[in-house]
Amino acid sequence: MTDRVKPKRKPRRELEPLEPIDAKDGPKMQALPSDRHRAFVRALYAVRPGHGAAVKAAKLAGFGTAASTPQSMATIASRLKHDERVLEAIDEEDKKYIRASAPRAITALSRLIEDPRHKDHARGIGMVLDRVHPAETVHNVKLNHDVTPAFKETAQVMARMAQLAAKYCGPMPTLPAPLLIENEETKPCG
């Protein structure tokens, strides 16, 4: 048996340092009470989704101690996830992630459209055309409403009601005039 010697890999090419980017948090992230809360929201996007992801995010953000039990960490993570301010910050970050993924989505859609053998080729074309040149639907609604007969009928019904009331109940009692409350300036007590 001979020992095979693995060929040495070339050292990785170092990337040029990028100019610093001062990414600014949105108003909901800035409204969070501490940097740990902001770190928790960011960590939710860094940890693998699934059971225990919020606990991992809370630990990464610096919540709890080395002596914290799994139950106490689960409680901390649950309270963080249900805090209205954190939920609003997560919503704000979700929108950022969706907007940031738009270039990849457009590239994928372009590849789909350019491949006529793809099973969703026609669907992709239709999706683009629906957004670029949306179909228009025109509705013509004609409404004719003549209120004159209805008013006459209402007046006749009201007159008949007055006749029947006079015949069976006697004359209709007149209601007393409403009381007027006069406003007089009063001096404050004391």
C-alpha cells in the first residue's frame, strides 16, 4: 500500500478589502431598547431555521448567562419573539431581505424565460407580460333610477296610515315641544 500524497492546494486568493459600508438600521430597529435586541433580530436570519432557532439567536445576541438552563433560554427567546417592538423590527428586516433578493429573482426569471425547454417557460413569460402590460377590463354599468313613483307611493302609504290611526285610535296626540336648555355662564366652585 502506497501512501498517496495529496497535492498541495494553492493558497486562497485574498479578497480586496471593501470600502466600509455604513448600513443604517430602519426606524423600527433603532426603536429597539438595546443592541442585544437588534443583535437578536439579526441573528434570527443567521441561524438555521427550525426547532431551537430562536434560542440560538438569543444566545448569539448575548441573552442569558453560561449558567442559564435550556428552559430559561427558551423563555427568554419566547418573550423576545413575542415582543411587539421586536416583531415590528423583524417585519422591517423581512422587507429588506425581500428587496435585496430581487436581483437574484430577476436573474432566475430571465434564465427561465431564455430557456424554451423549461417546463415553466410559458408561465414565466405570462408572469412578466402581466406585470409589464397588465390586461385591462372595462365594465359599462348603466343605472336608471326614477324616484318619483316611490315618493308618491310613500306619501300615499303615510296618508293611509294617518287615516287608519285617526279611525281606530282617535286623533294622534301631539308631542310636546322639545325643552330648550339655556346656557348660563357659571362661576367655578371654590
